[in-house]
Amino acid sequence: MSGSKKSWSGKLWLPVTIVLLVLINWLASLYHTRIDFTNERRFTLSTPTKKILKSLDETVQVDVFLKGDLPSGFKKLANSSNEILSEFKEVAGNKFQFNFISPDDVAAGSATPWGDRLTAAGLTPINIKAQIKSGEQQQYVYPVALVHYKTDTLPVVLFEAKGISGPNADGRISYAELNSAEALMEFRFADAIYKLTHPEKPLIAYSIGNGEPGDYRSYDLANNVLQKEFDLKTFNLNTQPVIPDTFKLVIIVKPTLKFTDMEKLKLDQFVMHGGKLLLFIDKLDAELDSLKSMSNQVVAYDRGLNLDDLLFKYGVRINPDLVMDLQCDFLPFVTNGSAQMEYLHWNYFPLFETKSNHVINKNLGLVSGQFVNSVDTVEADGIKKTVLLSSSSNARIISTPALISGKENVNAPEDDKFKKANIPVAVLLEGKFQSMFTNRLPQAMNDSLKTVGGIFQQQCLRDNKIIVVGDGDMVLNAIDKDGPMPMGVNRYTAGTQYNYQFANRDFVQNCLDYLVNSSGLEEAKAKDYTLRLLDSKKVTSGKTTWQLINIAVPVLIVFLFAVLYQWRRRTKYTK
């Protein structure tokens, strides 16, 4: 009997094993579990991203144009794109599809290569120098993707070529830029999907009541930022009785005329009822055009905007001064007679390298300013203040009346004067703001408020947000013979080796996203990949040692296993 049982057990082990393996594979096809051991949770999608992907009602198709013989940096970017999109597909299933396309391929139903179609759509390639065996050649790379949903398509720029085309560029990708692009990849794809699946645009107001520019200077801001993602309306504080709560945000850019108490009441009550404010304010009247010639000098004076008490109540103060910084942009100067022009650093045009201490300035490049005022935080109960932009460690402040002269750049600046570090120029305020008019609202203003159905609110109903920037030119653009230029581009260096588009547009876009958009993708945008570079000296000195370890250790392990196996068999069968 016992022999029969042993016989059956000996015959059943194989089919039982096969059934178990089939069952395990079937369960594995239904339930996926992955463990992310990276410190930055590189392969773990944020909760808002997962929520967006799980709520898809129709298929999203992503076409990535990083295929072919790419330079090493872009190959790494392509691999990162594939990893992120694979994670998206794990969550969304069949509702998410992606593929990689070479820009040299011909689009279906067309005789035009994808590269030409992308260029025609405004997605210009990056022109880099590629090293090949026969020498050096120019190569065009399209680090972009197209996200399709239903009948709509939205482009996604995966890499911005700041280091390639900026000052002193050598045509190569820096590790920091590549690392930043990889960290933002989840956000960029998820943000595009969210915008396609939520086509409704928030309503925002651009204030024109106090001398704010409405001409070509605001072209890039209005057309390439505000109108692209928001339902933009102009709003005149002078003529309108109240700011409707249908507006999610009011943006005020470089006002030049004094704000009346009634106008401040409108802004104050807009904030108390949940409206957001984004302010780019020039407290001093300082304009480069006023110099006429860089050899002249002008005095920058207070505009008298009458906003100090309102902002002070909210927890911030724009100072009547100018920030000068050794980290700054270039301007042309006559240095040796009237015929010779030289590009020198202009300390009144500071460049702000963000500290990446908030989702707004995370992975952000240099932001340029012109005649910038410093911003101080003051005591305000329950208000959290976050500095978004600040000077370098080599800066100084000159107070009003500030004398500006082009002669300052004839000689090199005295470095010992530039000793102040991290001077704030942009601050985010968050919390339940108190009204400036609490216990001091005149009866006439209260009656005027009631006539339009308004109810005076002493405190915010819920937590609110305000961003205050001490520079109005930061979001404005210049103009040249071809028309309006992008914001963040210095018209005086256009067409020279110093030409560069700074991250001003990215900064204002991030501010708007944080204040208005409800996608909740701040968590994805705040991702930060630690850049771990090998020590070249240690790599060179320890190269032979590690080669021996990699070759010899596996052989020794196999040999040891064989010896132990033979010893075990000999011991077993000897007994």
C-alpha cells in the first residue's frame, strides 16, 4: 500500500506543479505589484497622477519623438520617457497607449516627415553638435511629445535647451539640465492629460485700471501664457463697482497710477471671498529708456501707488529701493571712445537663481529682472510666507532716491559693496488673511458696497493665496523689428552671443498653476531627483580592481558551488 502511495505521489508532482505555475501566472496577470527602492521614489507615480489616469473615459495616445541614433544624453531622456509612460500604462491599462517615432519617419497619410510637421507647428528642434568617427556633424533632435485625446492634441516639451543655446553654451547637455527634465517628466505628461480631459478654462482678470500696460509689452504674457490656459478678461478697477467672484484670480502688472481706497476695498473683498492675487509691482519709477544714453544718469523715485497699507496687512512690504547683483545680465556700453561697444554686466538687471524650496520654483532656471525692488515679510497672524525669488550671495541695495548711471559700468564694480545675500524679491503668502478695512471702513464705502449687493467680510472664509513680486518688467516683453519678443529676453543682447531666454515665462506659469489650477499635481511637480555623479579620479584609480572583482568573483562563486555540491553528494552516498 505504501509503495502504491509513493508511486502515485511520484506521478502527481509534475501536473500539480504545472497547475500551480499556471495559476500563479494568471494571478500575476491580474494583480501587479512593484517595489520602488529608489530614495526619490523615481518609479512611483504621485496620487494625483494616478487619479487622473484612473478617471480616463477614452484612450489617451502619446507619441514621443525620441527614436533613432541619438546622442547619449537624449538616449537617457528617451529611456526615462519610456519608464514613466510604462508606469502610466500600468495604472491606466488599455486607456493609455504610447509609442516612439523617429522625426525622419513620414506621417501616416502624408508625404511630409514628422520633423517638418513638428517644426511647422512651432516645436523647433535642438541643433546640437554630434561627435562621430569621421568628425563632427550637426544633428537636429526633437525632445517633444504629442498627447492625443479624442480630437484634441497637446504638445509636451520634454527638454528645454537652456544650456545648449544660452550664454557661453558649448552645445552640450549638462547633467543638471537632464536631471531636471527627468524629474519634471511625470508632471508634464500628467498635466497635458489633465488639460485635455478638463477643457474648461478658469476665468481670470487682467487689471487695466491703474496704468497697467495693455500694449505690445504684455503680448507674450497675454497670448502665450494667460489666453493659452485661462479664460482671460480685462477688468477696470476704476469703472467696475465690484470684482465678481466668478474670477478666480486678478493679475496686476506694473501699475503706474495711484490706487484709491475704493479700489483697494474691491481688491481686499475679492481676497476675503476667496479670490487670488498675483502682483508684479514696480514701486520705483526706474526705466532704462529714461537714461537716453548710458552715459547719462537718472533718479529713480517712488511712484506713490498707495498699496503699502494693503500689502502690509497681508504680511509683506515692497521697499522703495533697487537690488543690485553681481549675478546679472549684459548690456552694451561704450568703453573706449564712441566707436567701440562692449557688452558688460549691468547690476540693475539681476538674475535670480531659485532655491527650489517650493513647487513654484522647483527645477526652475534663471529668472531675469529689471530695476527690481526688495520685498520684506512682516508680521501677520496665521500667514505663512515663502520666498520664491531672491538675490545671489553677492548683492546690495540702494535706497530711494536711487541714482542710476551708466557710468557705473565703465569700471568694474567694487565687489566689497556686494555683500548682502538672498535678498527677497518675490514672496508667496498663504493663510486666512485679515481685511485691511476691519474696524475702519467708512460708512460711505460700506453703503457703496451694499448698493451692489456686496457684504463686507472681515476675514477670509478659507485659506487663500497671494503672490507679490517686486518687479513689473519680469513678465513684460520687448519688441524688435520682427515684432514682440518673448518675456525673459534682453532686447539689447538679441542676436549676440549673450542672447538667452530666461525662465520668466516658466515662473509666471508656475505661479498661475499654483494659485488657480485644481489638478493637484503639485506633488508630481515637486519631485526632485538627486544627481549622483561618479568621482572620475576614483573611477580611474580603481578601474582594474573593480574589473577583477566583476570577472573573478562570479567564477569563484560557481567553483565554490560545484565543490560544495560534489562534497554533499559524496557524503550522502558514502553513508
